[in-house]
Amino acid sequence: MRIAVTGATGFVGSHLLDRALAAGHQVQALTRRAQPARRGVHWVDGALDRPDALRRLADGCDALVHVAGVINGDREAFVAGNIHGTEAVMDAVAAAGVRRVVHISSLAAREPKLSTYGWSKCVAEEPVIAAGGDWTILRPPAIYGPRDREMLELFRLARRRVVPLPPGVRLSVIAAADLGDLILACLERPASIGRTFEPDDNRPGGWGAAELARAIGRAVGKAVLPLPVPRRAMLLGAAADRLIRRGRAKLTRDRVNYYCHPDWTAAAHARPPAELWTPATDTEAGLAATARWYRAEGWL
């Protein structure tokens, strides 16, 4: 297939790009800045707020995968990047006559009242469905793997042996490479059309936050002490982060609300069926491989 991809230069998108090329697909990929030439990839200069670029991206493609989105920012940034960006992508898809779309949402969309981010991802699913094409929506949980900067801080904390965590939280995880394989499986199998899936590593009941912290500790070769931090203390930390880093703050009030929700596990009934896809990565091994990549790149 010829696949259009938004967000191909980001963490998840870059893994999808690798998997798509390995499977023999051609890719048209949106990019804000010049990229090195790569066999099988046609780079399209543009962004989600440039309708002309989105039309060129979708033109001549068999399918589109919408990965790009905003994960850090204020309400204005989430609305612009996640909601208006998705609307613009779907307009371009319609203009190009592309019916097959895989939209990468987030497990946060399941609880839109908890955070502005989750709300924006939930609302962004609406134009995908309303377009009436052959859509699939994926709501991945925490995604880890080489090139990821969001979970990097957990690996750095694990090296120091103490990992602060919200108490009583369970969550699911998925390796970026496995998510890339699932996206391609959805494109190739009509049984995924019109479905919303919550993929994970197939660990029943997900991970307790302390369990995951200890697993990351094993990945970096350290015995970790998980340190429960109550919501009130996390909110104070968010205020301090805002004072210090201002618009670049990572620990926002929005994220505290998200982090402290007790259940971020993939629902068993929403998992992709085994005949469509099963994860290939053992999480313990995947975390160890991620730690090795971080070290090799000087990130850890």
C-alpha cells in the first residue's frame, strides 16, 4: 500500500515508519523540517494547520494513519493540535478520496472529564467517525520504547533507586514496535473497520504502578523503592514545575489528574482479537532493550 502518515517524525510515528517500510509499503510522511532521504518514503513539507500540505499528503494514497497530536500544553494547544488538527486531516482525506483511516487516540479518551488532554483526544475521535469512511480508532495506554522521552524520566529515577508514584494506580503498557505492527494489521484486515481497540502487552489486569517501577529498575540494573506520593503533594509539585519551567512544565495540574486516576488498564472486551494481532514484545525484555538504547544514545 501507499500509506500517508502524520507524526512520522515523532516517537510512535517513527516506529510505524520502520515497520511499514520493512513490510514493503510506500509511505508519504508529513514533516515540519527537512528530513534525510529514505528509500520508500516521500516527505511532504507541512503541518496540521496547513490544508494544502495535508491534501498533498493524502493524494494518491490507499490509507492514512493519523498519529500526530499534542501531549503537552494548555487547552488552546490541545484544541488546536488534537481537535482542529484531526478535523483538517479528515477534510484532506475526503478531498483525496481516501476512505481507509487509522486514528491513534489515547486511553485517556476513555475518561474525558479527568483532563483537558483526555477530553481533546475524545473529541478528536468524533470527526473520524462522522466522516463515514473505513475507520479504526486505537486507544493505546502508556507507550514505551527507544526514542521515547515521556517515560525516560522514570528510567532516570529508577537509576537513583527511588521512584515517586501516585498510590493505588494500575496501568497498561505497550511497546511502540508492537503498536506499529497493530496499525499495519488494522490496515490490512477489514475486520478492524469500524472498531475502537484498547491494545496493551496482554498482561491480565495490567501493572500496578509499583510493579512497573520495579520492572524498570530491573531494566536499569537497580533495586527500586516505589515511593507513594499523594495527589495533594503532586499538585504542589505541579505548581513548582510551572514556576520553574513555565510553559515547558511537564508535571501540570492536568497531568496530575490523569496520573492519579486508579485504572488506566486496557479493558479486556476492547482488546484487539488475537486473530488480528497479538503483541510480540515481552515487557520485561522490552524495558531492558529500551534502557540499553537510552544508554547507547547517552540519554541515561
